Amino acid sequence: MDLPREVGPWGGNKGKSWDDGLVGGFQQIDVHVGNGVVHAIQCRYRRRCSSKKKKKRYHGGDGNLVLSNRHGGGGASTVYKIELENHSCEYLVGITGFYGHIDGNCCLEVVRSVSFYTNKGKYGPFGSEIGTFFNSPVSNAKVVGFHGRSGEYLDAIGVHVEYS
């Protein structure tokens, strides 16, 4: 297996950078949506088992469940909860979505919509499919983490992928 690669982020250039690092498997993804934009994302994942040498990057690697920070603001009217089957059985293979200006604010670009693809199917779209389309590679890849920028909204999102 190749070393993980960082792809993206896609979206606007505002907000504070964040990186959840590399994870062992996703259990749940919460997508906070309101007024046709993605306000925030938060994940529950299993820590990735790793060597001491890579311990910091891999969150300590003990296999325990961890709840990430919520990346973005709290103004969403709806929270969509994606619950994946046992993380070794169902896993993320890619994301797609749209980013663009918020209605009435031509200076702020954010993630307007996001969809998650697993080896079992698709979840989404969550938000409005308006603006510029983006997609991560969805072939022989496994998503092993998210990174991006956020403030009041999810400004940008990217993925860490491993190729088999």
C-alpha cells in the first residue's frame, strides 16, 4: 500500500485550517446543513494503529473511538447523521460536492454541498448542488482522513487517501 496522500481542499480560501490526520476507520459523519450550505462537519472515527515513530500524525494509534472537533459553525438547521457499517466492512472511497458563494455574499465561498462514497454506495448530496463541482479520486482509494478550512461555515474540505 502506498503512503497516504493529501487531496484538496476544495472550496473558499477563508477560515482556519484544520486537519484530523489519518484515521483507522469512520463510524459516523455528521453534516450540518442550513440555507443551502454546509455549516459544519464532525466525525466519529477509530484511531489508527501505528508505530511510535508516526504516533503524533496517527492520533496515538490505540484503536479507540474518537469524536473530532466540529469543523464549522453552529448555524445549521439540519444535521444529517451518516452511520457506516463496521468500519472494516464499509469504508469511504471518495467525496464529491460543490462550492460557491453564499447567497447575498459574493465575497465568501464555502462548501455548498457534499456527498460521501463508500465501497457500499453513496450518501448525499447534503446541501445545494450549486457552484463549482469538485471530486476526490474514487478508484482503488480509501479515505483515511479529512482536512480543510472552517469558520462560521465549512469553507473548504479535502481528504487523505491511501491507494491499494
